[in-house]
Amino acid sequence: MERIKKGKYGHFKGKEYRVIGVARHSETLKELVIYQALYDSKEFGPDAIWARPREMFLGTVDVAGEEKPRFEYLEE
């Protein structure tokens, strides 16, 4: 299983996030990646914290016919 490093990641839409860690859902035990926005959102405020299923975080998306990673590791 691929290890998710803590650090800064770029999202395919251009925003940056910092992965805080990986948690487990208390009922299903599925792994969730916990990450924080590195920008101020009008809708969610500064430094909003998000959770996404591990497989979705590591998944790919189709961008103009090209498969790209949803998140790409940038630096620690």
C-alpha cells in the first residue's frame, strides 16, 4: 500500500494543501487523508481542513483527455 507523506500537495485544479495525516473512520475503519487548505476560501474561511478517502486522494482524474493525479506531492 502506497504511503502518504505529510507535506505540501498540489491539487489538479491548482490550489495547494498540506497533508496533516491519515485517520481511520471510527465505524468502517476506512482510511481518510486529512489535509488543510493553504489558501483563504470565501466559502470555508482560511486554512479549511478536509478529509477524503485514501483511494480517492491517490486517484487520478481526466483533464482534457489526459489522466493526471488528483493530488501531487510537492515538498515537506
